[in-house]
Amino acid sequence: MPADALSSALLPAGLHDVLPSEAAHEAAAVERLLAEFAAQGYRRVDPPLVEFEENLLSGPGAAMSKQTFRLMDPHSQRMMAVRADITPQIARIATTRLKNEARPLRLCYAGQVLRVKGSQLRPERQFTQVGVELIGALEAEADAEVVLLAVQALTAIGVPHLSVDLCVPTMVSRICAGLGLGEDEIRQLRAALDRKDSAAVAAVGGPAASLLETLMSASGPADRAMQALAALPLPEGAEKDRRRLTDTLALLRAAMPDLTVTIDLVEHRGFEYQTGLSFTLFSRAAGELGQGGRYRAGAQGEAKGDGRGEPATGFTLYMDTLLRAVPAAKAPGRVYLPHGSGWETARRLRADGWVTVAGLAPVADAAAEARRLHCGHWLAGGDVKPVG
């Protein structure tokens, strides 16, 4: 390839062209996921790619500030931001445009996001998010619904070996606050727990050290983790986290007894704006597929008048990772139609399930032309014939 052609094909790190087979694979998976969401009452919304900065980065969006591209809008002369996550936009729509809709409000979405930098697990900076948000419900049944919907939808598109890891990102801070630790000590403990550094936890944990070390070592299979958690004397502030985890797990077990569930009792990374029970979806075939959990929709608490927004929960699936675990659907057969075959002939073939590729000019060897255009069949004498 000439040097100038190579230069024009070069893209920034973390960005790539999605070519035909991959694009078709993603589109089919996205539509199937959205169909599963719609079947359980979730209505699709489609927010814009760019919004005013103060709107996009308020409420739950504040956690994505460092990952957000900014630009000046030449029309309004106000700063705008390119979305790095769609959940804050759904929260905005729910608490403004749909604030008078009956609750609980069930919404779903699919769209592209752009981030300042990728990570080791996800080097891509632009990718498709697909997800749901359930807004206006506090019950454990709402937490269970979104987890079960995620598992069901992923199973429907063929993701194998699914598991769910539950966590409550608020539990550690509530334990520490209940035992009298200050904000600086809590931050140090949070960092030590993120590293799973038991020595650092013991050194800075004070009266919470023993409790936190037990929580850290108990993380793992759900039954074992819950048995350990049930035996611990928790401060009053953390008791509601334990009850929510217990109730939601019971609902999951009742609905899907064979679902693999683990629990991380000290996890916090990646759940910065979550306010309660949260979860990560995994597949042995591809690793982490998405995340979800509790948050508050609406920075000003318009709907509830409590200054903290509406209770909400939901999940986001990352299509760039997910597609590695989803078998591509068999593509329909492609048939080459020699020049002059006629529109009605092509229409009948498409009605029979064929993809038709019309010849735009006469050729000497129609079978060879079909092969060149990636068609496995060609039309000869009114019959569809395989390319030899």
C-alpha cells in the first residue's frame, strides 16, 4: 500500500474502523438485546452524542469528568462535552423530559461513547453501550429485575458461562463512619482494600480493621460470603446494605437457581457514583461484559424533593467485549444477479431470504463475477446455482 494511503488509514489510538462482518455482528446483537429489553417493558430512548458540559457532568455524570472530551459550541459559545457514558443522559431525560411519567420508569438505550483514554482491560476509546435504567423504585425486586434481565438478554444472544458478581460499594464507608473513622482514614482504607492489601488495612483501619479484613477474606462464592456477612456485628448505617444484599440474592436464587453468583464485600473501583447494591457481569469466554447498580437520578432531586434525586438502578453492557463471547449469526446466502435480471426477479429472491447483488454491467463470466463479489450463488436461466 502506498505511503499516503497508509497515512490516511491511520487512526488515533483506541479508535478503529468497524468493517462489514463485525458491524453486522454488532448490529444483530444490539437489536436482539433491545428486543429482550422491550419484551419486559423497557422503552428505547436515544439521547444526543454531545451536550452542554454542565448538564452531562452533573449528578452521576460527575464520575466521568476525567474521561470526557470537551469542545466549544460555536453557536451558543458554551462549553459542550462528548458523552463518555450514556447512563447520566438517561437520568437527565427521566428527571426532566419524562418527569411526569408514571414510576417506575423503564428505559433502554444503545449508542456510541467516546472516552479520553482506554484501560488495560478495554483499550478502545470509542465503543457501543447497550443498557437499561429502572427509575423511581427502591425495592429489592427492582435490583433483582435488572440483574435477571441482563442475564436473560445475554443468554438469549448466546453468551456462554455467565456469572454475576454482587457488591455494595457503600458498605465500607458506612462501616468506617459508624465506627468513628474520619474521611482521610476512610480514603486510605478504600485504597488499601482496592489493592486487597490486608497489611495496610490492619495498619490504618483502627476499630474497623478486623471487620474489614473479615469482609475482604469472605469475598467469593455467594453462599460463603453471605454466611460470613450474617455473623458480623455491623454498625447501623451498614445494616441496610446487608439487608438489601440478602434480599436481592434470595430473589435471584428463586428465579435462577443455577446462576453463578459471587460477592465482593469490599469492591468499590468502577462504582464511584453507585449508591447501593451493584454488580458486574462476566463470561469465561470474554471476561467483563458490563456493570450496573444503584444510583440517584437527577442532581437536584426534582422528583422527590429530597435533594438527592430519584432512586434508580440499571446496567450497561460493553459491546466491544461482549461480541467476543457471542457467536456470529449465519449470514444469509448471497446471490449474484447478472446485468438485466430485472427488479421483480430480485424482489422475489429477497422475499425467499436471499441477499441479492445486482450486476451493473454485462460481464463475460457471471459465475466468476459472483465469486469476485463474495456471492456463493448466481442466477442462471432463472435458477439459483452455486458458484463452483
